[in-house]
Amino acid sequence: MAAGLGRPARWFWIVTVVLLLWQAIGVYSFYEHVAHGPAAMGAVPSDYDRSLYASLPGWYVWIYGIATWGALASGVALALRRRYAVPLAGISLAATILMFGWMFAATDLIAVKGVWTTYFPALIIIVGIVTLWFARRVQARGWIV
């Protein structure tokens, strides 16, 4: 089947499903954070981890929710081929950058745990950037309206 004229290529659906799975994992992580608190960190969180969790500002959980639920909403919009996937991906990315930016700038997390603690958040931000790029690209092709 030829792509174009509003009909997405097969790779569109593959990328969209992969993004939806990734985004669903993010929402699950958010749920664990809200529902289980420090216990979501595993069987043996350190005193530092418990202290860091307890010191999170009230707005942090809201930004976390916007980041994860916004990403999932963007993925659903992509699957439904709706153009609001683009602003949702942008909002999610902005919230993700704010969330991790604050975490690394306002706490001593890197000094205590090491620079490796930035690797997974960097991956999350990269996936957010790719999601926004992808949504813009498929919108330009007319695959989302």
C-alpha cells in the first residue's frame, strides 16, 4: 500500500505502538509514585531516597502527571490520527524538562548518587523530543488531521 494522501505508512503504526507502550510505562511509573510513595522505589530505598521523596514540592507531582499523562494522550492522539498530538507532545516534553531540570538543579542528587542518575532521565527527554519530532513530521505528511 502506497503512503501519501493522508494514508500513513506501516512504519507510522509501528512507531506509534512503540511510543504508546513507552508512554503507558511512564503512566504506570507515575501511578506507583502517587499510590505507593517511597515504597515504589523498591525493597531497600536509602535514607537519602526517602528524604528526597519527602522533600519534593507539592507541584512536582502535578508536573510529573502532566509529563506522563500528556505523553500518553499524545500517543493516543497519534493512534487516532489527530493533530492535537503535536501540542500534547510539546506540553509533555516541557513538563518532563521542568521536572528533571528541577530535580537536578535544586537537589544534590547528582553529588550524592553520581552522574549516572541523569542517564535514564536523559533517555526520557530524548524520547519526548523524538515524539514531538515524529508528531510534527506525520502532521506535515497529512497523516494526522
